[in-house]
Amino acid sequence: MNDIEFAALLVSRVCHDLVSPVGAVVNGLEVLEDERDAAMRADALKLVASSADQAAARLQFARLAFGAAGSAGAELDLTEVGRVVKGLVEGSKISVDWQAAPLNWPKDWAKLLMNATLLAADCLPRGGQVVVETASDPDTPGFTVRAAGQNARLLEEVENAARGENGGPLDGRSVQAFLTHKLARSLDTALSFSPGQDQVEIRAG
């Protein structure tokens, strides 16, 4: 896969994540335009507000986790990163217990952590909890992310992509896992995956 194909798949992933909340905003606005019942208009306003918040949260996450997120050598505040990650899953069946140390991390390490957390959240088809813990020494970044919930699992094609062992073509689901692999490789670190009973653990560093 060349860089253009990889970028196109990543953009497709971002667009896929935005279609639902943006579509809900459009639907809510259509109701507001045609509806005269006060209760229906109030419900439509709530839908527009919550969906707009969700779209904004997903955009903010994508900007940091997938985008440039500052100049070369930039650092990201892990407390702010945690706020962005929690915003991504707000209103869903997944909760995030952010136990990261209050440190500034090199940009790419923070991006790796965000992408690993997204991988963990995607392991919870029926909801659950994602626990994020990081190393306390700012000079030696590392983390453990645990996803726990009913039927928690890491799909084989996603795990293969995250290990850089993808045997087939990437798609909108596995491209983010492959990005996670590329980030880890650029940092000269390795990701480890430990599946368990209703639990998946991801480590780096």
C-alpha cells in the first residue's frame, strides 16, 4: 500500500466516525424547520446539541490522534489528552478510567497512547470500561491500556494490522490499527496484546 492509499483509508475512517453525529444534526434541524409542537422541538434541540458535541469530540480526537498535532518535537499534556479521549466515548456504553500521570509527553507517544486507547475501546462491542495507566517517569514513556467488558475481544485482522502483520488489504477498521503500528515502530517500541476472559490488555514501552 502506498502513502496515498493509506491516507485515503484513514480519511475514510474519520468520515465514517462523523457521518452518524452530523447526520443526526441534519435530521434535528429538519425537524426544527417543519415541527411546531413545542415538545417535539425541544427534543430536536437536544438531539442537535448532543450530536454536535459528539461530532466536535470526534473531530478533536482525530486532529490529535491522526493529525499533525503541532510541530516536530511538540509535547502534549496527558491531562488534556485524557479529556479528549473521554469526550470521544461520552454518551456511549464505554467509560474511560484515565489514570495517566499528569505529565507532558512527546507528541508521537501521546498519539500512540490515544490510538491504543481507541483500539481498546473498539474491543468492547457491548460496552465496558477502558483503564489507562502510564509510566510516571517522563523520560521513559510507557503505558498499559485494559479493556474489560462482556465479549471483549480484539479482532484477528485488527491485531494483525496493529502488529504490522496484515496479510490482506487494509480497510476502514484495520487502517487505524496499522497507524498504531506505524507510530510504535517510529518510536522504536513494540505493542503487546494480551487477551483474557472478557478483557484485552495493550502495552507499550
